[in-house]
Amino acid sequence: MSRIRHIAIATQDPEGTARFYKEGLGLREVGVVNSELAEGYYLTDGHVNIAILRFKTDAAATTEGAPRYTGVHHLGFEVDDMEAARKQIEDAGAVFQKMAGARTPGPGGTGNVEVKFRGPDGVTVDLSEHGWAGTAPD
């Protein structure tokens, strides 16, 4: 079975984006990238590596058939304490996103209940105390 171990986020502001994920979600910086193709940072939660990259060429930035300089649609992070995690991510600049039809997490909540925030570059960050279908608890 394959395991997700790496996600790349393209941005025009690698410093600011990396700072958001470090301050807002507690990720650790484990590397700096400065190659012919991109500059940025490698961050980790101890299980998954997230590359925060500003691509230097159209060829390096090409995805889905055309150059695209920002984006991943969303990332999900399992948290131990939603209240503390929400404060931390909002203090780092995230904006809560009320989603029509979304369930609000509460005592006894189960399933894929998540709280959504808008982070840098328009990337949505989901927080969940219960994880997602197919994820194993730590």
C-alpha cells in the first residue's frame, strides 16, 4: 500500500506561507530549497513532508497542462483539541470559512466533521478532531 508522505504547495510568498504553516499548525522546518527550478521550504508534522515552493520557470510550475503558480485545493490536519487549534491557526492569520450544509463539530461528533479555514494563497485548511475515512488514529 502507498502512503501520502509529500505534498507541494506553490506560492509567490514562500516565507509568508511557510510561516503560516509553522505558526498556525506547528509544522517544523526541515529544509530549505534553492534550485534552478524553485525556492522555498520543506516542512513536516513528523509523518508528511510539505514543500512550500515558488517556481522559477513556467516549465517547473506546469500542472494540469498549464503553468499555475499557486495552489493545492485544501489540506486536512487532525488535531487533539479543536478549540486550541482554532485559536492557533486564527492567530496565524487564517480565516474561518462557514460552509453551507456543513455539520458543526461538537461533543460526540463522529465521521469527517471538519472545520475549514482559508490560509495563504487561498488554500483551505481543514481541522478535524476525528480524522477522515481511511485514516488511522495516532
